[in-house]
Amino acid sequence: MLQRNNHDHINFMARVSRAYPALAALAQSSLLKNGYALIASAGLTSVLGLAFWGLASRFYSPEQVGLGAALISTMLALGNISQLNMGNFLNRYLPATAKEGVRRLVLWAYALAAIAAAFLSTLAIIFISRITPELGFLREQPISAAAFVVATVAWTLFALQDSVLAGLRRATVVPIENAIFAVAKLLLLTLFAGSSILGAGLYAAWILPLPLLLAGINWLIFIRFLPQHRINGESQRADRRALTRYFGWDYLGTLASMTAMGIAPLVVLHYGGSANLAVYYISWEIVYGVYLISRSMGVSLLAEIAFDKSKLHRLAVDALLYTIAPLAAVVLVLIIGAPLLLTVLGIDVSFTNSTLLRLLAISCLPWSLVTLVLAVHRATGRTQVVALAQVVTLVVVLGLGTPLVAAYGALGMAAAWLIAHSVTTVGLLGDLSRRLGPSGRIDLTLRLLSSLARIWSNVAPRRHSAPPLEASIASFCAATGLAMPAAQSVREFFRESDVRTGMFRTDDAANELLVFKASTSPEGHRAVTRHIERSRELATNPAFRHLDFAVSTIIASSVDPSGAKLAERALPGADGRSVFAKSEQYPSALAQAIDAIHIMHSRTGTKGVINQDWLESWLYYGSDIVCASQSHLLGPASRAEALAVFQAQQREFWSGRSLSLSLGHGDFAPGNLLFTSGPDEADVRLSAIIDWETATQDTPPGLDVIFLLLTARALRSGEDLGFVVRRFLEVPQLSPEEVKAMAPMRATLEESYGALTDPAVLRALCGLAWWHHIATNLTKSSCFADKALWLAVNIDLVLAWYGGKVNAAPHILAIGCLRRQKRKTSATSSYPIPAGSTKRG
């Protein structure tokens, strides 16, 4: 669907999106936008943190730096413990909590964390002189003690509010907040140089910005963000069982992780000495900043899955790929530049020290995979696995690291971290492989490949068609007598198709906005010709009079052996894909679309019996192309066998049925619907249905509706259609929203097929809608038959459900699909359509 609202204004962002699709994908993905915002915040904090301590060492005496560092590290440690794992809890439950309960949830989290911080900091003051005598003055000075307690509570809430922002999917605020905090610290650090407030001006510089930032950010949270909070579907309440999971198993895992990180440097100090610890600690600080890349994306992943679980597969795969890419680049830089970086930091550049930094950097790769997998487990409630993975990491790090440090110094602890993360990764992947089974592993491989293909399409340069579309439009206008295109008004939409499509505005008094289509192949010629024929039929069909929505109107066309071209009026309305993607607009839009197709069915339906001609036309159209195309998932024999099973099941269901056959759209998907919006955000109205080129007069009832439901699910989950069809065949069930939207057609469908809860009915409709879609795509464009991945996902994955035997292991499938497919450049169709095989219209 290429027509848009606000045709008169192609704004800057639209031009950027067309020129830089990767930026458009980033802006449109809440996962990536929030994930990279958190990554930016972590990087900014690390860099400005180094600047803070660098200035501290210049402006303050070693005693003041030591005292300030001790106060700050103690406060940070107490703050981390006092959060009681509420960060993960909020990330998991805030996105799915209704507006009425979200404020209460945030306040309870703040209250619990504040009470814990006050209690633990008070307890620390009482006993701190026994652990760190240098901080004993806190116990002796009540004002200093009170200030320390208040500061610890403030820091705990300051850290926790980042989790609130992430849970509300507003993490783009976090880097701004932390940048202000870091700059304020630097300014105050300079201002307080040489003073002694609470024992050190350095400590005062750290804590004094907290109250203002707490007030400002929480004003945004409670006044701006919470009132705008929306959920996707039904609210999920955090019950006692959920609290047990997050304050039990997940908190145990968090404590295990914190223990491993805290005790490892003490082991290095004890067995390797202070010199070893200095190298280890600085290397660890560098690498920990790299690890925050995957941790930040994991936080965003958890929130996004909690918001919409239907996108779990797509989100998990995207998080993995969009994390590994920048992470691997940074790790590679550290491996190559380790000696130079150590030199800059004033550390002796020896083979041992360089290897230590490199091992820690490499450990980030398995560590990132562990982090993302654990985020998925948190989202799905498997917190026992979260705890087990982090406890195993703790045991391996300390159990193996202690003897290795004794033998090899700090290098041994770096090796222990790499081994621990690798062992945990192998265990988690083994568990995942066991739970997925053979078919699940194939499914995961295809999802990874699909995401890689989508990422490549975003970063690869757009290939512009030649010659320019302006020349084609100008010659068409001259030949048909249509007004010439206005200067700078032509916009081409680049897509994989044998039909070039664009928009232009006429250079006359009418200044009309038109859609232009031109064929580029025999398949495209047939597609445009069908479009012209169907549009003329619709224009003269009395059933299309007095409708509440518009249909395509062709105002000029030309068909000759050299090509087929047309120009039609651009209709007002927003792309149905953008409307269906919004949770608040989806129910109304779906119901109106189904009601519209129900009206068309009732106006054009005629009673008929499904006979042999109908079966041949619907079930065998395109089968020759499907059998001839090559894929790496099913072999030719297996595909033919599965196709025979599919056709046999369809024949058994449809043969002899007496149905009301009517005019069907043939491609009734969100992208072919246009909607106008009202004053209310959820107020939308169906304004047009376009692209009727695949319409047929003998469509069974409900087929367009089922295809709409399948494509809407694919759109909202971010998956390819083949995954959605396969899952629907496995679990043939309509959602409550879908059942409600189908109310106008329910009586007709139940009269035709029986109960819509019958799996056989839903599978038959789903199978026929799927087959019509892929057969139409293969016959209208040669590019699909050359795409191994498209064939594997959208054809073979579905046929495998009907009994096709998968003959490829995941790695063989991946190698085959990633191999470059050479598109045929012959002037004729790759698969000529035999005479008589064209579908009736």
C-alpha cells in the first residue's frame, strides 16, 4: 500500500527514512531506541566517570580521594543491595500494568527501596568502624551519619528511577539525566576543591546533584509519563507468586553476580598482591563498560517482551543481532589496541597485562549472550534458570579463579571469567536446544536469517531503478493525454516487485495527486493488466455504489507488448499498517475492515457448489512454480509429498460444499487499507480499500477475513507470514479481539462451515488463504522464486507442518540461505505460466 495521508507534505523525516532506512528502523523500534539510549547512557557515564576521578586526583590530596572513594563505594554497594532487585521487577511488570495500578507499583517500589536503604546504611554506620576504620567518623558524628543515610536513600532512588523509566519504555531520558548528573559532579568537584564537607568535597560533589535530579525526573515520571502510560492487551498484575520469583530466585541470582564481581578483586589482592590488583581493576573497569552494552539491551528487551509477548521471538532475535554487532566491534578494538590502551593508562605493557585485558574483553561475547537469554527467562517467568546461571558463574569464577590466580596472578582471574561465561553459555544454549527440539531449532535458524536479511536491507544502499521514473511518467502522460507531472513532484517507492510504483502531482489547474504503476517484466505486465481490468469492473459494478469507503479509480492506462502502465487517483487516508500497529486503534480498525468485506460478500454473493473446476483453480494454481523452485529446507520429493497432503486435505474439506461464493479482494491485508483519524486517538474510520488486482468472483466466505487476521498478526508481531501461518496451523485459535471483530460475519461463517472453534475449519481457511497468497506472489513476480530464504520461511516451513520431511540441519540451512542468490535477468519469465493455468477472475 503506497498511498498516504498528508500527500502534500513530504517532510524531512520522511526523506531521511527513505535515504537512511537503518535510521528509520532505529527510530521505529522501541527495543532499539531504548536499548541504545541505555547503552549511550552507560558509555557516557563511564567516560565522564573517568574524567571525574581524573580531576579528583588533580584537585584533591590522596587522603581526600581515598576517603571520598571509600564513602562513594560504600554508598553504591548499599544502594545496589537496597534496590532489592526491584529494577528487574519494574522492568518486567511496569509495561504490562494498567494505568490505574502503575502509580501504586512505582510508589511501593520506591518505598521498599528507601526503607531498605535507610536500614542498611544505619546498620553500616553502626558496624563500619570494625570493617573500615577510616570511616569510623560516621558513627562519631551524628550530622555526618544522618547525611550519609539520606545520601544513600537518595542514591538508591536515583538508580531505581532509571528502571522506572526503562519499564515505562522511556529510556531515552536516561542518558540526558545521567549526562546532567555527570556534568554537575564535575562542576561541583572543581568548586569544592580543597574543602572538607562530610569528610571530603569529592563526596559532596557526588551527592549534592541528587535531590534536584530526583525531583525533576520524578516530575516527568508522575506528571507526564504515568498519565500517558498504555498497555498492550490485558493488564498483568504482579501477584504473590511473581513477587516470590523476583525477590527469591532472581534476587538470589543478582546477589550471586554481585558477590562474584565483589570478591574476585579481593582474591586477586590476596594471592597476587596490589600490583596485580591495579592491572586487574583498571582492565575490569574498561571491560565492564563494554559488558553494559548487552546489559542495557537486555533491560530494553525485558521491558518490550513484557509489553507485548506476541513479539518475543522477533524481539529476542533482534536484540541478539543488534547487540552482537557493536559489541564484537568494540571487543575487536580492545584486542587489537590493548597495548596502546594500557600505555595511555600508564600501565606496564607486558604480554601478561595485554593478555589479561584481551581475555576479559573476549569474555564479554559469551557474557552478552547469557545476559540476553536471562532477560528472556525473566520475561517468561523462568527465574530459577536465572538464579542457576548466575550461581554457576559465581562457583566457576571463585572455584577456578582462586587456584589460577595463585598460579598465574591476575591473568588467572581473567581466564576464570572467560571460562565461567563460556560454561554458562553452553549450558543455557543446551537447555534452549533441548526445549526447542529439532523443529524449534530450524525455526530459530530461520528467524535469525530473516532478521539478518531485514538488517541487511536496512543498511545496504538502495538500488534506484533506471531509467528515472520521471521519464516513464512523462512518456505515459504524453501518450494518454494526461497532464504532465509537476516539477519535483515524482516520488518512487522502491520495493521488490516487477511493477515500478510512484506518485506524482499533475501540472495543471487540478493539481491532482496520482499513483503511477508500470510493468518491468511479463509477470508485471500481467499484474498491471489485471489491475486495470479489475478496476474497470469495480467501476461498473452496482455493488460498489453508496459505500462508506472508496476503491481505486483509474483515470488513464496503456497496455501494449512493450509494457502496461496506469495512473489512478491517490485516495486519502493513513496506511493501514501504521493503524493496525497501534494497540488503541487496532480493535476498531480490524472490526471496520471485517465489516467492509462482509458488506461486499453480502452484496456480491451467489450460491454455488464447490466442484472440480473450482478445486483445480484454487488448489493447483501455482503448484508448478512451487515444485520447480529450489529451497534448502525441503527437498523436491519431500516438498511434492507435503504439497500433495495439503491439496488432499483441502479437497476433502471443500469438495461438494454449498457456499455463497462472492467477490473477494485476494490480498486483503492492512497495507491495502486506508484510514482517516478523528479527534480521539482511538477514533479511526476505514476510508478506502485499494489494489484489487487479485480479486476473484468465486471467493469462499471468510477467506479474506482469515488472510487479514494472519497478516495483522504478522504485522503486530514483526514476523514473516510463514511463521504466523505455521503457528496458526499448530494452534488454530482466534483471540478474543479477533472473535469480537468477526461478529458481523459470524452467522454467515457458521452457516457455511460450522463452529469457528473447530480446528478443521480454521486450518482449512488458513491453508487456502496462505496458498492463494504465495501462489499469487510467485506468478506475479519472478523475484520470489529466486529467494531461498523467502521460499524456506513462507512455503517450506508451512508445508513441513503437512508432513514434509526437513532434510537440512540448521547450519546447512543457514549456509544455503546465506549463499548469494543470482537473480535471472532474462527478458522472459523464469517460470512461464502454462496456458489455462491463470486463475479465473
